[in-house]
Amino acid sequence: MSEPNFTPGPWIAKTLRHESACGSSVEYTVYGPSGEFIATIWGSPENQKLIAAAPEMLNELEVVQKAMLAIAEYSADEEIKESALQHAAHINIIAKKARGEK
């Protein structure tokens, strides 16, 4: 596994309400652990929560990948081995994409 080229978690979701002469608006933002800006999310607060959880989800996905490789290595059932290897390979593609790797 390579070092991440993104701000490591935990990421924190914050909701800011703005009042102005034109009315009120809500801004959904995500910050890194040291307060560094990650993103402003338009739409629903569920999107904000999903993005804020991204570093943890990537970490857990990598744990599952290791488990799939262990299952493939130690399983006596060929179908289970093949399925575990396919899942591990797919997780690898997704994790690389999330880390910005090719």
C-alpha cells in the first residue's frame, strides 16, 4: 500500500447556516482533522456524511481486501478461492481509484 495522496481522516462534516438579506442558505462542508478544507457539498446532508466517511471506508475496504486474499489462500473450496480473488482484485481497483493511482 502506498502513502495516501489525500488528506488522511478522520474527516469532519460541518453544516453552516448563512443568513442574508436574500434569505438563508445551508452550506455542507467537510474538513480534515486539522481543520483543512476538503469540500463543499451541494445537495443533501447525506452526501456530506458520505464524503466525510470516505477515509474510513477506504481503510475498511483495504482490510476486507486482505481478508479476501487470506480466504483465497486458505480455502479448500475452489469456487470460494476464485470468488475471493475476484473480490480482492475489484477492491484493489476501487482503492487505487480512491487514492488517485492508475
